[in-house]
Amino acid sequence: MTTDRSISAAQEYSAHNYHPLPVVVASAEGAWMTDVEGRRYLDMLAGYSALNFGHGYRPLIEAAKAQLDRVTLTSRAFHHDRFADFCTELAQLCGMEMVLPMNTGAEAVETAVKTARKWGYQVKGVPDGKAKIIVAENNFHGRTTTIISFSTDPEARADFGPYTPGFEIVPYGDLAAIEAAMDENTVAVLLEPIQGEAGVLVPPPGYLTGVRELTRERNVLFMADEIQSGLGRTGRTFACEHEGVVPDLYLLGKALGGGVVPVSAVVSSREVLGVYRPGEHGSTFGGNPLACAVALEVIAQLRSGEFQRRAEELGDHLHRELGLLVGGGGVEAVRGRGLWAGVDIVPTHGTGREISERLLERGVLVKDTHGSTIRIAPPLVISKEDLDWGLEQLRTVLQG
């Protein structure tokens, strides 16, 4: 099917919940994707960090193939021979004690919300139905009804009420606002260590450290949504590590499935995740054999530290080059860490969508957010030469 026919059919038969760029991908390898007409594109988005290891990364593909020939699903009604290893290895990678596996990032966030409330009632002694979770403005934690209830993005939230209560929204990066919002019924603070959808917003130095100290003092859980920022993207296994912080709960997804299958998890201590009893929470596909096999290989790759080092080194280069565009190069500001950047385009040069479309024409794939911003997040396997080529296309587009 040609590009035009495929796009036309998608517009006719699929709900318009996304506004994709006009490219139809047929195959991919490493940091490159090829469309149905044979044109190649440099992937500078990596599935919003789901493809940290790139497309078709052989160790992950081989792990999936081997498991496909054995068993793919048992449900949690039975044990399977990959589950214990997955939970053990992921808990150790995180420096935690227990794992609750799910499928998507939104499910991990929903699980964390339920966990914090249950912990609040059973361990902290909050009165039933009074648990409060503090969240940040401009957050993006998913699109379920509960999650969009504490979103400040009108596109995500409008016309989906009534909304779930129990959340208080404060400005991101403002420690004093978190402290002021806390009361005896506060059970958790839920934050992205770096806000991805908001434009790759990095909080001020010391913010995460302050949140960790404050939550510990007040007997409140610190829940770090590392679904986009975690597993090597920022130059560390977890973005929280840049401030030497270990939260009470890690929320993981995207890259945990290596771009092969959806895998997510909440990882925490025995005190926190130990509040669950059989039947109180679950998922038919959560922790399935295929997911565990792929995720185990992801964990093995991360243990070497190679991808974290690549993200740090290439990320330093990325930010130096992008910084040269600030001012006279068509860029107002650049934010981010590691191989992850939010680039604010000078309005006279075009919207984020328009810049993304012009880059598409030159063989580079990025995605816009919030009108004037483009996000750059290539696979961690990208070569320096390919990264430089992609940046050269951006410079050319902004000069045009």
C-alpha cells in the first residue's frame, strides 16, 4: 500500500486520537526506519524512549524469538519459569525488594496510585477515603480517567469528567509548594524527575533531593515516574541518580519492553508493596513469559553500563550542538539531559509541527509538543555520525 492510500485508510477507519506525521513505516533497524516506498529516515524520537536500544536490537529480538517457541502466556493463575528471575533481577537493578509487573506505563501509574492509597490506610493510618497524592503541573503520567483527573493539559483532560478526586496539583520544581500542600492525609508525592511531554523540563538543582528529604520527614511516599526518563535515557540508569536520590517507588515502562512488547512495573520495598493480598490487584498479561524474557535481556544490557555511558557522552555532544543554535540559530531555549532534549523554536521560524514536517522532508523524524517545542530523543545506539547528520538537517531547516 502506498503512503497516500495507507494514510487515507487510517484516517477513515481509525479514531483520530493521534495526529501522526505523514510517513508510513514498513521496517526499521538501529536508529533508522524505512517507509513503504523505500525512503529511509533517522529516528530521533525512539518511541518516546520505548526504543532506547533501537529498532531490531538483536539480543532483544533473539530473546523474544526463543521465548515464542516455549510459552507466551500463562496468566498469573500459574507460575512460569521466567517470572521469578524477572522480579529478582529488576528489584536488584533498582536496589529495591519487590516488583509488581504490569503492561503499560499508565497501568504502572494506576498501580502506584492504588499502592500509595492502600499503604496510607494500612500503614500510615490515614482515615478511609481521605488519602491525598501531590502531583505537579504540566505532568504527563498517562491517559486513563484517574490520571487525566490530575492533568493540567486541556487536550488530555477536557470532556472526560467527572474526575477522580484525591490529588493536589502544585507547580513543578517548587519544593515550598509541596511542603505547603502536605497534611496528615498526604500519602505520596508523584513526580517525573524530568517532565517529558511538557517539553523535557529539568527541575532546578536540589529539587529532587529536597522532595526526598521532605517526604521522608513527613512519612510520605516519593513515587518517581521514570517511564520516559529511566533505563539509560539521561546517562544514568534512573534520572533520580543525577541527584543521588532513591525514591520509595520507581514507576517503569517503555524501554523496559525494549520496543518489542509492552512491559511496565512498580518497584519498591517490602513494606510498601507488601500491602497487597491475592485478588486485590492484577493483570492477565502482566509479567507474562514473553514480557519477562525480553525485560530480562533489557536488564542484562543495562547492567553493563554501556548504554548509560553512551547516553551521557553523546548527550553532552547533543546539548553542546543544540546550544549553538540558541539566539541567532532559530532556537529560543534547549533543555534536557543525556540523549533527551526539548528544543523551543523561535516562533518566526515556524511551529513545532511545521519544523517536524520540514525535518521529515529531509529524512529526520522528531515530534512536536506544546506548540513551539520539538523533542529529540534518539535511540541510545545512534552513532555520533548519524546524530551529527540529524543535527545538520535541523540547522538547515532553521536557516531556510
